[in-house]
Amino acid sequence: CGAVLHPFNQHLRLPPASLAKIATALVTADHADLAQLVDVTVDGGELSVATDATIMGLKPGQRLSIRDLLFGLLLPSGNDAAIELAQQVSGSVAAFVDLMNQKVQQLGLADTHFMNPHGLDETGTYTSAYDMAMLGRELLRQPTLAEIVRTRTYKPAWDGPELRNLNRLLDAYRGSIGIKTGYTDQAGQTIVAAAERGGRRLIVSVLKSTDLYQDAVLLLEWAFHNTQPACSPASQAQTLP
């Protein structure tokens, strides 16, 4: 069960930034054994220099599990992890992106199309607040992914540093359980935030924000204090900007 509590421009197509990694995680969970070990080929340092993008810090020659790569994808928003997962799951980034687009079609989401697995600005990459809320809900339905996005710090099986979750709501907002933040020049600030309180789960999706945390908190607070549960206590509801 789910109910839209506050729609505003919910189907307006906008760039997703790193919210695209929600779909990347879902496709990976659908098609890969998370315990599988992979030989890393992506150089995160080179990628960061070339694109000024966030990375988990992969280096060729490392051997990490798919699960470790998912933590690197979703906590520090590693674009290197996104590319490595795409190549490991599908053999190429292009083939993986096809799976991402098939996934949104299977979920009945008509306002989303991906051109890459990380969400960097690229013509033809777009989503909507509604679609991202639905993708966030789908992620929370998978226990392993739900555990990852509410984890604050994680140490992969490597000699690199501990990974830290970029989502500051986990520490700043009571009941926060994730899910993902993002930013690019074209997308602005983006967030899919989820919180549980009083037996309710609310999901907020904000695109093209100038203050993603303020927007998410204001919407969550409004929904918790001014709306009644639309479904049974065990079900979910989404608030959309």
C-alpha cells in the first residue's frame, strides 16, 4: 500500500544526479551474487581527476565483493563503484544501462531514462520526483540494500579508508533510514529521504533543490505532524515535493 501525500511537479522530468545509483543498486541486486568477489579494473583516482566526481577509491588489482562495491556506491556515492558494478554485472556499461531502463519500465515508471549508471549529467538522462520516490521504495523493500543506505560508516575488505555515508540526515533527523543524495551542476541538489516514526514510513523525493536537507526535513515534519496514516501501520506512504 502507498499514498502520495503532497505532490508538486511530481512528473516533471529533471536530471537525477546520483539518485541514479538507486537504480544501479536495484539492478545489481537483481542480477548479481552479492558475495561474489571481483577483480577491480576501474581506477577511481583517474575517474575523479577526469570528471571531478565522487569516488569510493577503487584501484585496479583490488579484489572486492559485490556487496563491498554496493557500499561504495551508496555511502560515498562512488562513481567508480557504479562503473565497476556495471561492467561486472553486464560486461559493459551500455548493457547495464539497458537493464536500468528495463527496470524502470517493469516498475511502470514513465518519466525516467538513464544513459549511465552513476547519474552524471548526460543528454537523455532524466527522472521525476515521483519515479525516484518509487525507486526508493523499491530499494527499501530489499533488506540488504535497506541496511546499506542506513549505514553511517563501513570498512570494505581492503587497505583503504573507511567509507562514510554522505547522507547527513542519518545523524540529523530522528528516524531517518536513508536513502540517497546527489548533486551535479545541471541537477542541482537532489535527495530521496526516508524516515520511520510512530509506525509510519515516509519517503520524500526532492529534485532541483538549493537546500536538500532543509527541503527534506520540512516535508517530513509536515507529513508526520499534519497527515494521517493513509494505510495500515505496516505499509508505506510517500510524500513528494
